[in-house]
Amino acid sequence: MSEALLAHYLAHPGRSSELDLLTGREREVVQLIAEGQSSKKVSETLAISLKTVETHRASAMHKLGLSTTAALVRYAVRNKLIEP
């Protein structure tokens, strides 16, 4: 369990989902990436900069203790952020 996740559980004992760690925008970015959109396409879809997309992706990965985009996609599928 990542330090961020552990800190979250200690601070929010009533919450049970790792997804609660993510902001709404981080979830949107994760969903779109997991659906196969490139970071550039996500930036166009959400009308935000490419750098902002990369920041949200990296932040989500850090919060969830993931080190690769492939792991992030697997996480999204397993947690029903997208249909397999």
C-alpha cells in the first residue's frame, strides 16, 4: 500500500475506495486514457493543455501507487471506470 493511500485511510476511516483519492478531473483523465485516447486527444477532449493531462495522469498514478500507464489502465478496468 502506498504512503498516500495509507495516509488517506487513516485520515478517512469511513471511506473504502482508493478512487476517493482521485479528483474528478483525475478520474476523467484516467477514464479517457484507459479508453485508449492519447494524452494529446485527452487534452483536446477536455480543452486543457497536454502538460495538464500529463500532470493529472502522473498524480493519479502516484496516489494509486502505480508506476506505468498499463497498470493504470488495468486498474481502471478492474475498478469499473471503463467497460473491458
